[in-house]
Amino acid sequence: MAYLKPDKPEKVYVPALRAAKEKNEKLVCLTAYDYPTARIVDEAGVDIILVGDSMGNVIHGYGNTIPVSLEEILSATKAVKRGASRALLVADMPYGSYHTGDNKAVRNALKLMKYGGAEAVKLEGGRNRVDLVKRLVDEEIPVMAHIGLTPQSVHKLGGYRVQGKTTDDAKRLIEDAQMLEDAGAFAIVLELVPREVAAIITEELKISTVGIGAGTNCDIQVLVLHDLIGFTFGRQPRFVRQYANVSGVITDAITRWMDDVRSGNYPAEAESYGLPEDVDAEKLKASMPF
Ligand code: KIV
């Protein structure tokens, strides 16, 4: 990889994605929703940070992404912006923020850019979003599209399943991808799509594909940080490879601290503060009216 390595700290801008694809360089994208994780992810050298509406599942406990509000994404984007200096910062447009007219969608996307510090927005949908993508791009807002499994459609889809498994569905996905590229999207998330379909889209498009559960051929891989580090609950989808057990580390730290408190081992003298030498504790006590 030429210039996107952590030891080459150039800021990542949208055009870097196209340049990387042309050179066959894989990029990486992770989610972050707050300042400390943004710092860690950015300093580790991740190329793109997504303030994803997966925060609905991961940090708010809503069970899905539907209730996530623009205010929640905006607040998280501001925090992530303060922690990230190199990665391209993409903010998700939550459900309802781009569904009631293009003017409103543009206003909401502008808020994420202007007040949140986002450098691009992501939204879900295929051919039904083509006009909106064109409009956003016209207003200088870079758009990452998202097709395949679109979690904001969970009620319509009836669950989280692999998309594009029949010939007709796969063709439709490939067409959608092409239409979104033509509309001006700079990248497309392919979520839960058969690897062969993702490979065709990646080969056919000039813009980058961002795969999650879509095989190895995508230009960029994205994961939810909390899944990668084992800081989530419940069964994980098969595409998640867990590299750490942060929940276990936290539980262990809390358990040891509780044991120390209960056994009188915490805090030690060095972990507390004493009176200055000129103040006598005995005299102080004697001077009190009890
Ligand atoms: O919200 C999110 O984190 C996402 C990624 C999983 C692509 O949409």
C-alpha cells in the first residue's frame, strides 16, 4: 500500500478511494460512535470511520436501527470528529432522515457535514435513491450508498437475510450498483450479498465496494468495531471474526475491583490523600463537638 499506511499519516479524502482501487489496494473501514474509540481506530490506521446507525443495536440497545435519530448520529459524529484526524469520516443517515423529501434529506445531510464534521454521508437503498444521491452530490455532499441487506428495511424484509441469491435478485443488485455509481456515489456498501455477486459488482464498477458479509473481493472491508473486539451480546453473524474479548476484559477488571473493595484492599494508602503535616487529625477530632 502506497500512501494510506499508518506510518504515512496523510489525511484520507474521498478521491483516495478511487486511487486505491485503481492500484488494487485494500482499504479498511470500522465503526466508531464516541471519542475514545475514534482515537483508537484512527491511530491504528483505519482508513474510513463510519458513524453507523448500527449504534442502535450496539450502544443504545434498541434491538435494531429504526429508532436511531439524526440527533444521536450528529452528537456521535461530533465526538468521533474530535478523535479522528486521518480517517475519512462518514456519517450514516438514520431511518426517517431522508425519507420525506429530498430538500429535507439535503438539510439533514448538511447538518451532519456542517455541525458534525462528517466528510461524507451514507444512506441505504438502490434505484429508489438515485435522484436523491444526484441531488446530494450536486450540493457537494459525497455519498456512500448501501445495498444488499439494508437494516433500515428490516420490517419490510422480515429479518436479516442474505440478499441477491436468485438470478433476478442478483441482476437487480448489480443494476442498482451501476445506477448508484452513475448517480455520483463514491462508494457502495454491499451487505450480506453472495461473494460472486459482490465480485461482479466490484469488477464492473469504477467506484469502491465496501463489503460486509460479501466475501473477499470487495475493495474495502467494513465491520462494526464492537463485533470485532467482542464487546457485543448475542450470536454473531458468520462473517464476524472476533479478534478480542473486550467484554471479558471489562468483566474481569470489575470483578477484581469489587473483590478488592470488599476485602479492604482498595483503595491503598497511596491511592488516597492525607492531611498536610501541619494539620493534626487527633486535634481536629478533639475540636469537634461530638
Ligand atoms: O451502521 C453500520 O454500522 C453499517 C455498516 C455495518 C456498514 O451500516
